[in-house]
Amino acid sequence: MENLASASSTNLDNSSPDFAILDVRNISVSFGGVRPVQDVSFKISENSFTSVIGPNGAGKTSLFNLISGMNKVSAGEIIFRQQAIQAIHPHKIAQKGLIRTFQGAKIIKRLTVAENLMMAVQGNPGDNLSGFLRIRARRDFEAQARAEAMRRLDQVGLTKFADEYAGILSGGQRKLLDLSRALMAKPSLLLLDEPFAGVNPTLVEKLIMVLGELRKEKSMTFLLIEHDLETVMNISDRVIVMADGKIIADGLPGAIYENEVVIDAYLGSRRKEIK
Amino acid sequence: MDAFVQPGFWVFVLALAGIYGIFALGLQIQYGVGGIMNFGHVGMMAVSGYTIAVLVIKYQWSFWWAAFVGVVLAALLGALLGLTTLRLSGDYFAIASIAFAEITRYWILNTDSVTGGTQGTLAIPNPLGFGGYTNQPDLILTWISDRLYPIVGDEASRDMSMIFIVWPFLFLFIWIASKLQQTSWARVLRATREDDDVPRSLGKNVFRFRLQTLVIGSVFGGIAGVFWALQFALLAPEDFLRIVTFYGWMILILAGATRVKGLIIASIFFGFLYGSTRFLEFWPLSLLSSPERAYLRVFLIGFVIILLMLKRPQGLFGKRQEMVLE
Ligand SMILES: Nc1ncnc2c1ncn2[C@@H]1O[C@H](COP(=O)(O)OP(=O)(O)O)[C@@H](O)[C@H]1O
Ligand SMILES: [Mg+2]
């Protein structure tokens, strides 16, 4: 890894375990001969906003798949709130408050937009068959979930689609739904995989504000994969750069932007685009 | 063609429709809500039917206890099927489920001491020696027949009494199923029929939801077996061939898999199709021998399934939109 991390560590070193909500220790994964993630380590401090950037195929999505438990690590440990999670089922990880979204937005097409959101709410008594006879509790919970879903939809301008099948939404709208759905789960750590790609810039700005508010008011922590560097520079207080399955740089956004290794590996052409 | 205007024919159709309606309701929950393609559903009906027959005939159990045990065993069979094969992806599960039902049938076929074996028929006897039960159920059927007699006269029959027993249950089960399908449990289940990752990433144990669904569906399959045993009183392994599962599927496809309400009409249509093949005696079908004509039923039902899949994949009552979303 490039030394940049230590260079900027004066501000960023949250290695004191009390503050690390997520601690990724030397994780790797391999599928046959492919090794999308190789010996990756980093810590995420509580209430921070970190972006992960890197060229296509760098292993960013694979990293999220490992953290969320959808794929299992071949080696290494993942500690979430002082608990090793690398070997437990993804639904258990989600129940602990670690929620992720999917690149390309996975929505349930044959549920309505509102239903997509409502299914994300945690602790629903109606999710268990044993709750079948608790009619009152179920109804109250549903009413609250619905109200919250409508608030989320209002936030992203999808209110009029609430009772339509989610399958009719456009690509950009699906992204909004996916993001809103993750928020419905009230995560303490949210992993966002390119949530803004294909969303119109005005709305992106608004969403960034929403995320900022959540960070402040609900003490949420964010890990974001994003290609648009302007967005990254705006929103993050730390940037991790990946290439070929490894972290090649890790530091403050400004420092990353000037970093030679990063420029060579990734930014080169993009920097020109922005300027 | 006279047969179709005989009330007795329609009474038989309705009795059969009620039983197969309950049977298909099990598939509806599994496939229509959970997207689980169970092609071995007949196994659940066979297990409960045979359990009842064996316990009543060989061990002189009361019908009700035998029925209870039969349904419990059907549920356990569903759980066993799920625990062993539900982790397979959809198509592979479908194949495994066929194998599972076949194993059940072969077991029945080869366990002579318990089930009657290849010679097969287990007759649940009444005091006269055939076709009935010695205890409560028969009394209930007779009681109903006696009440019907003043109204319908000689048309009062065992079949007609069966209608009055089966249909209230069918309505009750459809009501329960539709309530169940309005819960958030069913919402998660509907999500799982499209995608595992989303519900998992939101904290839902997809396997648990599927397993529960399979067991609930199997309970309905088992209950259908109870009424089957009551209706036919004669059980032979060839009653529980694979095709029976597809009778259920035909009803389901006809009804529109995602809607419970179409199930009633679809069941009656199936009952009609099933019952009427007995009467296909007119030319040129009269050239066929009677076992050959029995096969016509299978052809006919296969044909209807194919036609539906081509022309109306959403069923007669389903929403097309739900089928075409990408
Ligand atoms: N399940 C898998 N099986 C085989 N190869 C995989 C799998 N998942 C990811 N990869 C490979 O890992 C590499 C990194 O992919 P990905 O994590 O999607 O990159 P990024 O999100 O940074 O664009 C790619 O070469 C991809 O083909
Ligand atoms: Mg990716």
C-alpha cells in the first residue's frame, strides 16, 4: 500500500478500536483463479463518510459482497461493532444494522414501490408466522411502515408511484428506490454501491443532503462506491482507492486527488475530464 | 351426452372440485406466493391418505386421529423435502420434488405389509365390507344425506354429502390463505420468488420463509388427502401418480397463480374435465377402449395446460402486468 495513509493519518487515524464500527482485517477472496479482493485491511470509524474508488473490476463490489456476507472470505476477519461477522449469514449481518445496496439497483419488480420499502423495516411482527394472530400489532406496524415509506418516497419524488409495481420504474428511479429502501432499515452502517449513477444531478445533490442529515441526526456511518469524483470530493471525509483487488491508497480526499500512484492507476484521464 | 344433464354428474364434479381445490391451494401458496415449483405435491396427499387408511383399517384408530396424524405426516414430509432439497435453485428443486413424490409412491407400492402393496387397494370398510368408514365420518355423511333426502329426494348421495363437508373447508382455507397473503410475511415471500439477495440483504432468512411455505402447502396437500380418503375409501398407489400433481397445477394455472379467488372456478372446471372424460363415448372416441379413453383425460389436461401457458400465462383471473414486468 502507498504510504499516503500514514502521511495523512494525523487526522484520520481512528485505529483506536472504540471508534471503529467496522474493522476489516486482511481479507481475501478467490473464485477459481480470480482473486477480486486480496489482503485488504481498513477501519471505518463511527459516523464517518468514506468513499471507495477505483477502476472497473478493481474489486469494490466484491469487497461489499464480503462485508455484507453475501460472499464468504477465503481469509481474514471482518469485525462489525466488536463482533466477528465474516462467517455468519448475510441476513444476520443485516439484522445487526449493516445494510448494503446493490450496484445497478436490485428492486423487487412484482412488489409495489411502497411494498419494496415496507419490507425493509426491521422487527416487523408480521414477518413471523407466530405473529399471524397478533392482528392489532401487525396492523399498527404496517401503518407506521407505510407512513415512513411515503415520507421516503416524497424525499426522492416517487410518491406518485407508491402503489405501482416497482417493475415499471426507470433505471434512475430504481436507484432511488434501492437507496430509500436501505434507509428504511435504519442501518448504523450503510454500504452504497454506486447509488448515484444514472440519477439526475439535482437529485443527487438532494440525496447527498439527505445522507448528510442522517449522518448528523442518526449518527449513521457510510461507505460509498462512487465513480463521479466531484461527488466523492464533496461528500467524503476519507477516500480509499482500490485497483486489482488491493488498496493502493487511503487518505483525505484532497491528498488522494494529488497522489501520484492514484493518478497513474486511476485518475489520469479522469482528472482531465473534470478540469 | 345425457350424462351432463344428470345432477349426479355435477354432484361428483363438485365433490371432486372441492378436494382438488384444497390440493391446489397448497400449490398456490408455494408457487403463487413463494415461487416454489413443487412437482411432488401428490406425495403429501398420498401420505395422509394412506396413513388414514392404514391406521383405520389395520389399527382401528378413530378416523379423526388418523386424519390428524396423516396431516402431520404430510407436513413433516414437506419439511423433509424442504430441508433436503430447498437449497437447490428453482429448476433443480422442481426435479428433486418429483423424485421425492415418486419415492413416496414406490415406498407405498413395496411396503405390502402396511399398505397393501402392488395389489394395492386398501378398502376402508364399512360394516357391509366396503367403501366407507365404520365410525364418525360415515355417520356424518349419512346424517347429511338424511337431511338432504327430503329436499332432493333420490339424488341425495354420498357425493352430495361430501360437497357439504368439503366446500365449507375449501372456503375457510381460501379465506385463511388470503389473510395470510396480506401479511408482511407473504410480502417477503413474494420478494423471494424474484430474488434472494434483496431480502437477505434486508435481514430476512430466505430459507426459513421458503421452508415454512413448503410446510404450509404440504398441510393443505395432506388435508386434501383426508378428504380424498373420505371420498374414495379405496386407495391404490396408481391413484397417486405424478399426473395428480399436475391436476393441481392445471387448476393453479387456470386460476392465475397469484390469486386465490380464481381457484374456485378453476377447480370446478377441472372437476368437469376430469369427470366428463368418463362420458367421452361418442364417435369417434367410441372406437377407443375404456382404459384408452381414461388416458384421454391426461391428454386433455396436458393440452389445456399448454394452451393456457401460451395464451394466458397469467391464468383466467390473474393480472397480465404481473407476468411481463422486466
Ligand atoms: N462471484 C465471482 N466469480 C468470479 N469472479 C468474480 C466474482 N465476483 C467478482 N468477480 C471478479 O472480480 C473482479 C472485480 O469485480 P468487482 O468487484 O465487480 O469490481 P468493481 O466493483 O470494482 O468494478 C472482476 O474481475 C470480476 O469478474
Ligand atoms: Mg462494482
